Amino acid sequence: MTKREISEIKTLLKSPKKVVIVPHKNPDGDAMGSTLGLYHYLKMFNHNAIVIAPNDYPEFLKWLPGDESVLKYDSDKTKADQLILSSDIIFTLDFNALNRTGDMEGVLTNTEAIKILIDHHQQPDSYAKYIYSDVSMCSTCQMIYHFIDMLGDIKAINANISTCLYTGIMTDTGSFRFRSTTSTTHRVIANLIDNGANNAQIHNNVYDTNSYNKLQLLGCGLNNLKLISNLNTAHITLSQKELNTHDYKKGDTEGIVNYALSLKGVKFAVIFIENQSEGIIKISLRSKGNFDVNRFAREHFNGGGHINAAGGRSELSLEKTVEKFISILPTYTNDLKS
Ligand code: 5GP
Ligand code: MN
């Protein structure tokens, strides 16, 4: 983002505006942390701001300050459409293409509002007037911190903003352990703690609120773990039947794929999760080092993301999807073995 663009945005935000802030579908900690963090910032300057999420998010994020103000597009479409069509500015956070908002894509394409994209995913589309894209960033939440800083408002970062941004940085970095975590990330985190983020409480709220069923489902996933040791790859499946048995709730499968990646020597880990109501297999891909799962997901599973974390989908059955995956793998032998 250039200095000129920043100064244009500053001018734009000088008087109260109608602002809609949108995360991607199936919002995660970074998506909700960044949208709500920005929401609290804009509210401080008397903007009429609202977060509209394409659909609901996991229970372990429902304590975030401002959670009660979030509108869900899939359950409040008429009101959401009105707000989007009459807004002055739309921030789209933590995604790189409008189709990542599911059913909101149409109205977001049609609205005349000025769009501002802030995101750290690879290959952003060019639908927005202002684009702040940085794939080296660990999280969109860290970018929101830098964005507020660029606008000259670092002192405005209060406890609510800090709490939201801390949460997204924490979840998108696997609690500050992924490669994308830099010394700057730690400095930002330190400032957020100084400004009121209660770090121990946030970790507890997100990670220590598991249900019994969630842990049983994790056990089931680990039981289904397969290791392809000659290709340093591991994968996990969860069928709809297994999800039903453990009374699956949104968010219950989050993080399971990381257990596959934690196997000694494994560079590439994938989880395949059956979703009967959508008629798809949802795929989460993770890697260590230079194996590019964004590329893999784009080329084979209609998805994308980052080099070390991406998502995708398949319309084949669970079995056929895994078969397809296993048949593709050998073409990556050099990358997976090096
Ligand atoms: P997850 O596996 O946790 O759903 O997603 C991993 C990363 O890839 C996240 O940053 C997420 O936003 C991104 N991602 C997930 N699914 C898709 C997809 O279908 N398309 C694209 N472009 N990115 C995705
Ligand atoms: Mn993110």
C-alpha cells in the first residue's frame, strides 16, 4: 500500500462512514479477530461499522469482544444485502477472492461501495480499489495492527482491539510457532499485551474449552491416520458417519491435521472431511519447508491458501478423493523427498 493510498484512505475515514467488514466463509480466528479488531477501531472514530460474516463460526471464538454485533449472511440475508448495497466502504479481510465469501459474492460484486482488501493469502484478485496484500505476514490480524499504525492511530489501540488482534495472530501462527512468525510479530504481540490483551485468558478461551465429543472425534481421526513414509506424507479422514457419532459441531475438526504434520519426518499432511450437506469433501493441507500446498490445492483440489497451509475441496466420494490424492503424490516425489 503506497503512502498516497494511505493518505486517501485517511481522508476517506475523516468523516463518519457506513462501513461493512467481511471475513471469509467458515471464519477462523484470524478472520474474526481481524474483522472485529477493525470494527472496534472504526467504532472509536464514530463510523457506522458492522461485521457481516458469510456464515457462523466456532463456539471457541464466541467470546470475542463485539461477537454479539456480528451479522451472519446466511441467516439474515435481506438485512445484510441492504447494508452492503448502502455502505460507503467495504473492507474484505483474510481472503483473496470474492468467491471465498460463498453466497455473498453476488452482492459484493454489485455494490458500489469502495472496497479495501487486507489479506496475507497468495495471489489476491483485483476486485478492490485499495489492496494491502502481504503474503509474508503471519496473519491478517498483524496487518490490521500495521494498517492502524500506518493511519497514524497506534495510540487508539485499546483492550478490545488488542484482544481481537492477539487472538487471530495466535491462531494463525499455531501459537507463535509457524515459520511466518517473526520478531516483528512478537513485538506486535508485546504491544497488544501492554494495551490490554489478556494472553493467558485468550489461550484458555480458545484452546481449553474442548467438549468431550471433540476430543473423542480427535481420537477417531488419529485412529484413521495413514503414513506414506517413503513420500514423507500423512493423511487423515473423517467420514460424515464418524462426525455424526461424535455429535460434530463447527470447529471440532480444527487443528487435527497438525497431528499428522507432527509425525517425525512428515513434510506434507492432509485431512479429508466429508460434508454430506454440501456434497463435498473439505480438504485441509499443511506442509513444512518448501513444499507448496497452495499450488497443490489450486492444481488438484479447487482451492488455495498459503505455501504451508491451504484448503480445497473435492466432489468425489471420500474414498475416491483419497485414491486421487494417493495417485497424484508420486509426481511430487522430488519435492517431498528433498
Ligand atoms: P483451512 O485448511 O484451515 O480451512 O485453511 C487453510 C488456509 O487456506 C487458510 O488460510 C484458508 O483461508 C485457506 N483456504 C481454505 N480453503 C480455501 C479455498 O477453498 N480456497 C482458497 N483460495 N483458500 C482456502
Ligand atoms: Mn489468516
